[in-house]
Amino acid sequence: DTGVSQDPRHKITKRGQNVTFRCDPISEHNRLYWYRQTLGQGPEFLTYFQNEAQLEKSRLLSDRFSAERPKGSFSTLEIQRTEQGDSAMYLCASSLARGSVYEQYFGPGTRLTVT
Amino acid sequence: GNSVTQMEGPVTLSEEAFLTINCTYTATGYPSLFWYVQYPGEGLQLLLKATKADDKGSNKGFEATYRKETTSFHLEKGSVQVSDSAVYFCALSASGTYKYIFGTGTRLKVLA
């Protein structure tokens, strides 16, 4: 399987704990994106990387959230001091610049439940 | 700001019925437009795309035409199947940006 992979698929944590999610993009893709999706809503953009550089962050990404992409390969998204409002599906996507259209390919997501 | 508005679901159809899911957008410049589909228990999959006015994207019997004058990108299929039951998301990527802005999704249920 050469698609985008995410780990873990499910995470249950207690409020106040820290969690970290991992995303492995399609190997030749240089752009990587994180989105958050709550029930009944479409995905909302959080941040994006081009290679190892984090080029854009949404206002949704509070100080408790941090994302990294060391060496321009896999990426991690960490949430510190989790709150119940952080419960959502966290989606990762990757793309390769080709022409003027940057199709994003999505992973299966990590479902976070904060109790 | 940039936004996408989709018709609310759920949409329930009988097999072989005609499908239309409306999508309109607000964006500066000339965005690229996409339809993604999410089958139960699976991730988002790109269904089709269009990058400029009057482009028609098509895939698996689904079609959508980029209408600049009405800022719309409605999804259509002539004859739906039970296997088309899923949630459909309209999305845009505005000029000069790479992030996607999604609509809220429309759930389609096709009955045999």
C-alpha cells in the first residue's frame, strides 16, 4: 500500500494528557497537510508543510498544538493538555506539485476521543 | 473570505435515479474545485476536479462543471447505485494557496 498512512487510527485519552499522531505521506510527495474533522462537518485546515518547512498555520491551531516534519518525510501532530473540544478526526493529506493543480491524497485519519 | 456551501442532506434516492448535489462557492480569483467522497469507514477519496471555468470533471459516471458565472460546481450522476451511498464533499483551493476549504458534506443513501 503506497497511500498516506496515519498512526494510531484511534486514540482515547483523558483530559489534560498529551497525545501525538504520526502521518506518513506518499513517498514522493513534498507537501503535507493536517486537517481536523468534527462530526457532521467537512475537514478544516490546520497546517501545511512544504518539505520540512511549515508554511501556513490556521488560527484553529492553538498554542497547545504543534506539528513537525523533520527531514521532509513523516510528520507528527502533538496536542498538549488535551481538552474535550479536541475530540475529532485528525486527517493528514499529501500532494505533489504538478502543473497548476495540487491534488491532495488523504489518509484514513486518527480519531481522538478526550474523556 | 473563501467558502463552500453544499446542499444539506441526507439525500435518499432509489437505485437508477438521477443525482444532483449542489455546491456553490465564494472565492477571489480562479480557484480549483474538487469533489471528494467518503465511503463508510474509509478515508476521503478524490472523485473529480476542475481547474478553470467551463471545465468538466468526470469519474465513475459522476460529472461536475465549473461555472464561473454562477460560482457553482454541482455534482451529477445519471443513474446511482447502492454502492454510491457515501458522504460527498465539495472543496476549493483558492488561487495562490494550497489548502483546501471544504463544504459540510452531503450524505447520499441509495436504496435498492
